[in-house]
Amino acid sequence: MLSKTSNEYGSIFIENEVIARIAGLAAMDCYGIVGMAAKNVKDGITKLLKIESLTKGVKLNITETDCIIDLHIIVEYGTNISAIADTLINTVKYRVEEYAGISVTEVNIFVEGIRVNN
């Protein structure tokens, strides 16, 4: 479903892919986030997504009045996951509302993995 905003000049339709990209890029700007994750349902294997396909780690549920965003992320080892999640929720909510003009009622975080540097 497209996001639609109207004013006296006409209507603006925003594709879900655009909203997902805004959310994904906002998530990548947050400290402690290594990247977005895509889970292979068949094998149960999670893989780190490249920047070109980070929208696969974002799931949207858009209604006429609001939006629910699910983010599947991979975090850096040794970081405080609770603090990362709080920052991530606030950042993604703010950016999607500011850029797309759609109200975000929920941002759900799914930590799919932890990256350990050698």
C-alpha cells in the first residue's frame, strides 16, 4: 500500500520501498549497528545485507493513518543493545515522520546477530 499525503495543490504518493530505504539508512547511522539482516526462512540462516539491499531488513505495515516498522539488525559485540534499540527507535521514527510525513506508531527491533571483530 502506498503512503498518500494530500494538500491544496494535489496528492503525493510514496512507495513502501522509499519508506523502507529511509528507515534503513536512518538505522545505519546509529551507533552500534553493523548492518541490516535478512533471514533465510528455509534454512534459518541470517546474513548481513549490503547497503544496496538494506531494505530487505525492513518490514513495513502501512495503513491509511500510520505505519509500523520492523527492523532486523546486526549489532557490534560489546555494545549495550538496550541503548542501541532506544536510539534506533527514536532516530527511525523521527526520520520517517520528518521525510515521508507519515505517522509511525511502532518501531520493533529484532536483533538477528552480533558481529565480533577479530
